[in-house]
Amino acid sequence: MKRLGKLSPVLHADETGINIGGKNHWLHCLSNPQWTLYYAYAKRGSEAMAAMNILPRFTGILCHDHWTDFCSCKICISAIHGGQTLF
């Protein structure tokens, strides 16, 4: 996981709801061209990001869907991916 956050100049981040044992969870995804991390967690947001312990240390460009918790990364530059804006 060090390679994903420390050595990548750009990461993509997203999350989606999943069901684990009949309970709602979130599947968080961080990826670059070489690695993908899937991280299931019971909650969404800054608590999950802290538990993954990658984004708090990330210093590159984070491409995301402009969800406000992603915007709270203090030391990264955000780039909104265009897929959300295409008609």
C-alpha cells in the first residue's frame, strides 16, 4: 500500500455502497495505473479515509467525483474527472 500513496503522482478515488453480512458498508477504491486498492468499511468519509491511512499521507493529485470529504485532503490538489459532467 505504500506504493499506491507515496510513489504515485496521481490517484483516483471513489466509493460505492455494498452489503456485507446483511449490513450496509462502503467499498472504497483507490487506484493508479499499476495498483488498485479495495477497502470495505462500515462508514463513509473521513473516518474511513483515516482507517485506510493512505489519503492522509498522500501528496499528489487526487482525481475524484467532487465529494466534499475528498476535498478535505489538506495536502493534495483535486482534479474532478470529466465522466460526471458528460451528457
